[in-house]
Amino acid sequence: MSVEVRGLTKAFGPVSAVTDLSFEVGDGTVTGFLGPNGAGKTTTMRMMLGLIAPNSGTATIDGRRYADLPRPSATVGAVLDGSGFHPDHTALHHLRVYARMGRYGNARATQVAELTGVSSFADRATRTLSTGMRQRLSLATALLGDPRVLLLDEPSNGLDPEGIAWLRTFLRDLAAEGRTILVSSHVLSEIGQTADHVVVIRQGRLVATGPTSELSGAAAVLVRSPQADQLRSHLRVPADVLGPDTLRIHGMTTAEVATAAAAHGIALYEITLERPTLEQAFLNLIGDDQ
Ligand SMILES: Nc1ncnc2c1ncn2[C@@H]1O[C@H](COP(=O)(O)OP(=O)(O)OP(=O)(O)O)[C@@H](O)[C@H]1O
């Protein structure tokens, strides 16, 4: 794993922003870093980039702290907030200044402008740019050094639905090239379809991590039957009683439930597979914080 966070802890005075947080970001994957507002996502990313010092713990990229990397911007690209642009510079000028600083050249500035859609507003002063345009410009800046690792804090903030859809595909393509991407959001739906893995934090602590497909948990079978009680008494798995004639059965497939009902001569009026949504799983994990 090229990105590892171990026991990271940071308090601002009496506020515990991040507490004993550990996770890894798999190479060639998009990992969603999720949590409600104030959960500690930005603080974690700032520590990963050496912008603030942790009270304890480590964040390493290729086994080194960000500040110890030989050429940080060629290894890690970051989007933190859509500010930090000189207000009178045009978008392209901004990219050229950063390209020069990193010794990447003007051609690379033009190339990342095209990749990110910045070319459509390349000649506008950054002070006139919308939030979504600033996000694209930040992303373009982060890509200048062709980094293998990308740390993106709420990059879909301010993007319109078309922009969000574009970002999803863009991140997937970057991961397919073998890059390692950590992307934060407080809205699961924005990255749920994009992320291979998720790291969910709440009040600075890890609450869940794993493949996105596993986060939503197992499906259940919903049945409506005039003999629901009788059906329930024949099951060897847990079933929630949702109403006088409705059950939610866990741990069986629809075929197994239908076969069990038929074996006992029980009529079924309705039988459906209930897949828990990722959104629901996320809301359950973060409790009332959202
Ligand atoms: N410089 C600071 N001084 C004091 N408290 C801070 C500072 N930075 C962050 N905090 C606090 O640390 C906690 C975590 O904040 P952080 O910005 O990391 O959360 P977040 O998950 O990024 O939230 P959001 O989704 O709203 O961006 C919050 O309680 C916040 O108020």
C-alpha cells in the first residue's frame, strides 16, 4: 500500500478532531473518505500533506512522510480547497506559474487544462471563476506533476450534476491507470458509485472500512402472506415482523423462502428481494451526525 495512516491523532485545544485513526488506501483504487461535516476529514488530509502536525501517529506515502518525499508534487497531487489562486491571474497563467515552479513546462499546463476542462475558461481571471471552475482548476494544478497519489478533499463541491458525473469518470480513469486516489465527501451518493473502497469516520474515529460493495450489508427477503406467523415458525433464520402479514427474512434467498413456503402449503401474496442501499448503510453508520 503506498498510502498508510497509523494512529493519527489531532486535537485543537479541547476539540478532538481526529483520534487514533488508521487506514490504508489501496494502489490503483478510488477510496472514498466519508463522514459528516466536522468528522475530521480535512484535518486528516492536512496531516497527510504535512500542513499540520499530528499530536501522535503517522501518515506516510511510499513509507515516507509527505515532507520527506524527494519530489512531493510529482508523487502526490492534492485538492484541498478551491482557494489560493492569485485573483488577477488567468486560469492558464495560474497553471503555468505552478508548472514552472515544479519544472513541468508550459505544455504540461495546457495539457492538464484540457484534461480537466479548464481550457474552456483558460483566459478568465481566477477571481471571476465559479466554485465548480475553481475545483477543476485545483484538480488541474494537482495533476501537473502527473502524481501517482491523489488526495482530494470534497472535489465535487460546487460542481453541477454534469460536473459530478464527469468527475466520477475522470477519477475512475485515473485509478485504471494505476493511481491511488483518496477522495473525501460528506455525501455518499456523490462517490458511492465511484469508490472501490470506503473509509467512514465519525467524530474523528474510524467507524467502518472495506470494499464499497460490502458496506451495504446483506440483502433480506420481504414477504407478504396471510399465514405470515406460520411461515415464521418454520424458519430457522431471523425474521422481523413488519405487520400482521409482512415479514423481513434475513439469511435466505427468495428461492429458499418460496420453497419453504411451498413445502408447508403457505400462500405468498408478494415476495421481493430488499437490497439495503449504500446511502442507508452510511446513514446508519454515522448516526445522527448528518
Ligand atoms: N484550525 C482549527 N482550530 C480549531 N478547531 C478546528 C480547526 N480545524 C478543524 N477544527 C475542528 O476539528 C473538527 C474536524 O474538522 P474537519 O474540518 O477536519 O472536518 P471535516 O470532516 O473535514 O468536515 P467538513 O465535511 O465540514 O469539511 C471540527 O470540530 C472542527 O471544528
